[in-house]
Amino acid sequence: MTLREFFDFLGEHPLVIVGYFLLAPLLALFAGWAGRGAGNSSPWKYLYALIVYAVCIPGIFSVALSVYLFLFERGGSILNTNLLTQVVPVISMILTLGLVRRNADFEHLPGFGKLSSLMMTIGAVFMLMYLLDRTHIIAFVRVPVQYLLLIVVGMLLVLRYGFRQMIS
């Protein structure tokens, strides 16, 4: 099964994707109501972590896919955006993170630091890919591929360090 076939399947069965992305904020809302004030304690923080991962992984993938389509697939128009696979996951992710934040601190959730680091890494990689695509550096430089990879990894580390300093 290709990614296109998977998205076609989701387009043919919209209740599956709408139900999944409605369930996550509703579950976060219920957990916030049931565990009011205890979001950082042991049973609730694991439930919140599960909810956050269940909604953030598809949301991050959706954002990355949208950025890829708009930046690198030059024929794509914003009017061709699939609402079910590109907009609904992001809205559900934002809504769920807002609901979880009301009752639990993200630094207490298991693995949330790795998830935010993944978001920063994906953002930095897309920024570097966009810059490399626009500058056509490979066309102008006759450097072995190993050195170009070292340059990209070095730039990625500098960007991650800069993002980390900017946030903290």
C-alpha cells in the first residue's frame, strides 16, 4: 500500500479519520474533568502522554506533508488541500494540546521532551531542505557528497542549538 492509496482509503472512509481526531480532544476533556488538579500525578500523566502522542504524531506528519507539498511539489495549489488529512489532524492536535495544558504540565509528561525535539528537528530539516533547494548549492559546488552531508548535519546541529536557546 502506498501513501496515496492510504490517503484515498481515508478519503473514502471519512468517519474513521473524523472519529479518531474527535476522540482525542474529547478524551483530553474528559481526563481533565475526571482528574482535575491531578494531571501531574502518576495515572493521569500517562493517559495524557498517550493522548498527546496519539494526536501529535499524525499532526506532525500532516504539517510535514503540507510543507513538503507546498514547498517542493511546485504544482500544488493551496486550494487542493485535503481537509481530512491535512487540516483536521492539525486542528485536533492544537485543540488537544490546549486541553491537556490546562490540567498537566508538559514537562511532567513522559517523553514530551523527545516529541518537541522531533518537532524542532523536522522544522530545521525542512528549512535546510528549502534553503538547499532554492540556492542550488549542489549545482555550483563540486564537493564530494560526504562533505555536503557533513555541512548539512553541522547546519542542523547549529539550528537545533539555536532553537533550544531561543525556547529556554
